[in-house]
Amino acid sequence: MSAEAAPETGFVAPALRDEFPGLALRYTVLERGSGRSPRELKGRLRELSNRFSGAQAINLRHQAIPWAYRVFYRHIGLDPDEQRTPIEGLALERMRHGAFRSRSLLDDALTIAIVESGVALSAFDAGRLTEPPGIRPSAPGEALEGRPGELPAGTLVIADQERPLALLFGALAAGRGVGPRTARTLIAAVGVGGVPDIAVTEALWLAAEIVERG
């Protein structure tokens, strides 16, 4: 995804679009997978850890974008103090471990983009889904691959044209994430009311730029 490229727009089920104005899924597809995080990226992650103080972590929920996700969580029945928003989850990790931990090129790119923007990001193996992805309620009888039992009907999921790929802000279906054999990566951003479109675009651009440079 170049600096000039606009992200693609995923679908949002009409009922959800009416109930939650501002709910959106944007995504970009990269012609590569992940891999080991290079030394330069690990250094960038360390610098981010040093800049991200405990006081910043504590005050996150009072900032506009993290607050918007907290409000949305409560609207859909999630407690953001128990199931953390993506940026608050990373902030908690930073406080527990003293730094953001390096895992892989893609994971480090997502960490940096989420912390810098506050926007919720996730990634999928683009070769194992049918575009476009989007957000919808689960249908009766649907399950998330790799998890026992059926999903309660109406569970909000990120889905492609055939099946749920992940719980919204939650676990990915088995085999749908980016793995060692992934050749194309889809990075998705979930926007909610109160999160500017420009922030979503910048988050996707930042994550994509880091991965492509790696």
C-alpha cells in the first residue's frame, strides 16, 4: 500500500450500519507475508517503548480515539476493563513487561501502528479468504473454526463471503491468520463512531509501510 493508495472498503451489515453509525471496515492487501523482525524494526519498537510512559498508558482512555472504542465496546456488550481495546491491551503489556515485545515483522508493524494511531487493526492470510471482508452478525449454526461449539446467533464477526474469520475485536478462526506459508497479507482496520477516517487510513498506511520495508 503506497502513501497514495486508498484502502479498500469492506461491507457492514445494513442492520449494524443503522444501529452503529460510523462502524466500518477498511483493509489493504500486501503481496507478501510476515517473517522475522529486522534489527531496525526492533530498535523502533524499543524507542516506542521508551516514549510510551506509564502516565500515557493510564491516560489512554481519556483520549478521543481510545475513548471511542471503549464507548463502542459497551454498546455491543463488552466490558473494556475486562476485554481490553487493542491499544489498551498493548499498553498493559508495556506496563507488565517494561517494553513492547518483538514477535515478528507483521506483529511489530501492527503494534507500532496501533500505538501510534489508537486504531484497531488485525491481519489475515489473504489467500485463505474471499474478498471483500466485512462485519456482520453470525448466523444460527455458524462456528469459528478451531473453537468448540456454535457461536451465539448475532455475535459480531469479521467475515468474508463464506464464513466468519474472527470475532470482532477478538480471536481469529484457526488457519485464517498469517502463518509461515502466507504469501499475501490482508490488514484490516475497524472504525467506529468518533474515529476519524483519516486516522484509519493512516493506521493502515503505517502498518503496510513497515511490512513492505521489512
